Amino acid sequence: METEQSILERCDLWGCIQCGKCTGGCPMAFKTTLNIRRLIYEALIEGAVDPSGMEELWDCTTCGTCVLRCPKEVEPADMIVALRTVLVDGGVIPPTIRDALTSVFRYGNPSLMPPDERADWAEGLGVKNIADGADVLYFVGCIPSYDDRAQKVAKALVKVFQKADVDFGILGVEEKCCCSEVRRVGEEGLFEYMVEEQLELFGKYNVQRIVTTSPHCYNTFKNEYGGLDIEAQHYTQFVAELLKEGKLTFSGELDKVVTYHDPCFLGKQNDIYDEPREIIQRIPGVEFREMDRIRDRSLCCEGGGGRMWCEGTNPEDRLATSRFEEVLSTGAEIMAVACPFCLLTFELAAKAGGYEERVQVLDILELVAEVI
């Protein structure tokens, strides 16, 4: 087991000049006691940080804002994950996160859902299994597989695939969690174990191209799966390609004012900003309007970094709720998202803040499915 000091040494914090841009840009620093600049100072000056009793470590969403803001290219978020690793190794972990990790290990998903029900959402849609051979593996993800609301997004992408004559398949009951959040809450051992299983599965079916629903899955496959020699795309990239190549066309209209929220794991962490906007702006009838905080300044919805597994946060106090005043200032009738975490978090925030009658939260795929 690594010590606090040995883990922190891996984070390469010596470039830090204590400018405070990490804490100044951190969306959670405005509402919690999380102060990444102070943590780095203690690590460098005092030689170690004792994470025991630091409840604020679980407030980090790992959105990546601190990494973008750092002028010395230090990656402060790595320190948070490293300290969480110490807590996980020591068994000091919030009960709901512990339960999610146990569920991933036992059932392949964080929601205690039966593996044999993972593909129930696709029943009657004519979706084949990747075992039958396909050009594209559609990696659905845990939330779109099991959550009633997010399943609508998965079904919308199936409709898009079929409309564009894409040869695709799913893993069905064999699909397991990508483990993006597993790694971010500090459970490195489970992450590595699941990566080995996933790579073996992809190799078994000779997967050459993966399209994901979630930016979290996409980011993990693209940047964190060592040995994955497979093209991975988020659906916004794939659908934008279909539109440019003329393989997907729109026959209907959507006469609505639409704005778009940039997901952290798509935008800040992978620089995918244009493709989602290209899709929305191609939809006939749509009037597209931007919010003030967009692209790399987009406000985190507070769903990442294991925050979806935390309890005790009042929905009215979440970052997502404060985002709606910005949405309303654009006159938008629809807030488009491109991430299952954002979808569920913003819908909950809309209900908690009383915005659901004025703004509809929809995934981009749902907009596309309505006009093809």
C-alpha cells in the first residue's frame, strides 16, 4: 500500500507557484471548504498531507478546471484522486461510494442492478449483439442501460444508427462499467482489474471502433485504457461525421430556441466543442443561442468525480441549479446536453429549482431523433 507521501510524489507538484488559479477556478471552492491550493502548499511545505478527516476531498468533481487554469501545467486534480486512493485503501470512504464500488465489482455497474437486465432497454428495437459481427461497437454505458430517463437517449442513438444504415452492435449483458468514476474516487485496483476484463472482451469480438453515449466512457477509453488500440468516439463526433458525409439527413423541423451546455469530460478534458454545436445548428427550425459560460468556461454540473454516488447534497444547492438563470437569460426553451450525468443532474436541478416548466432538458440525440 502506498503512503500519502509516495502517492503525492507521483503527482509532480513542484511546478506549483501558489498563484491560486486552481482554487479560484474551482466551481466547488465557492460552495465547500475544498481548497486545492492549500492542499498543494501543505504537501510541498510540510512534506505530506494527511487525508483522514478531509470530507472536502469527496466534493471534487474532477471536472478539470484546475488543470486548465494552471499556468505551470501542474495537474491538481491528480492530487485529489491520490488522496482519495489513500482513503479507499484504508477503508475510510463514504458508504454510498463504497456500495457503488462493491456493485461495480459484483455486478459490473454501480447501481446494484442485475447484469442480465443490462440490455432490456433494447428489446424490440432490432439491435444485434456484437458477437454477430459489426463495424461499430455501441458502448451504451451504465446509466443509459438502466436509468429509465437515460434509456431514451440510448434508443435515440439506435434510431440514428439505423437511419444512417450504420452496422453496429452492443455487448448486451456482457457490457460492464468503463470505470471512469471508479478511478476518480481512488479505487485504482478495481479500475485496473476491470480494464483487463474490458480489453479481453473487446479483443474477443475484434472490436475496431467504439461509439459511446457518455463523455466519461469516451474519455476513459481514449485516454486511460492502456493497450486499447481501438478508435473511440463520443456520439457527437460520430453523428457530426454522418451529417457531413450526407449519410444522415433531417426531414422534420424543430422550431425551438436551444442552448447547449458543454460537459466537462467532453469539452475541458477532450476539446470537443464544435461537433455538438454543428449538430444542433444543422437541425431545421432551431434558433441556437449561447450562454455566457461556454466551452472551457462551462460550469460543471457537479455529476462527475463520483459525485453521482454521493448523498446528502440538497439539489437546490447544486451547481446545476445555479446554471438555469443563465439558461433563462438566453431565452432558450431547451437546454441541450451531451452527457447522461448532465442530463440527470440538470433535470433534478430543474425540478428542485422550479425551472422545469420554463426549460426542457434534452440530450442532443433526442433533438436529432425528433427530426430524422
